[in-house]
Amino acid sequence: MDTIDAILLGIIQGLTEFLPVSSSGHIELGKAVLNVELNDPLLFSIVVHAATALSTIVIFRMDIWEFIFLK
């Protein structure tokens, strides 16, 4: 897998994470469409899901801060 494929699959993950359908399923479809072979699919899945969690924390950091320290 090259860098462009990883970026495209990461974008698919990010765009579909909050839809009421499986973002992991969309990654599998993206891999099939792009004809991508992963050396370590579990590691890739962990990385893209961790990136999604981190981006959610960054976006909602003020709400999280208020919830933890002001309530």
C-alpha cells in the first residue's frame, strides 16, 4: 500500500465513522476498489480508528474540558 492509498482509506474512515453504517465495512470496500493489499490489516485498522478518536477529542475538547472540570 502506498501513501495515497492510505490517505484515501483514512478519508473514507473519517467520513463514514459517524454514519449509522460500518466504517470498517467502507474501508474493506475501499481496499477492494483500490485493489490494496495491507501487510498488517489489524494495525491499519487500529491506527485509523485511533485517529478518528483523536480527532473527535480535538473537536470536542472544550466540551470535554467543561464536562470534566466544571460539573
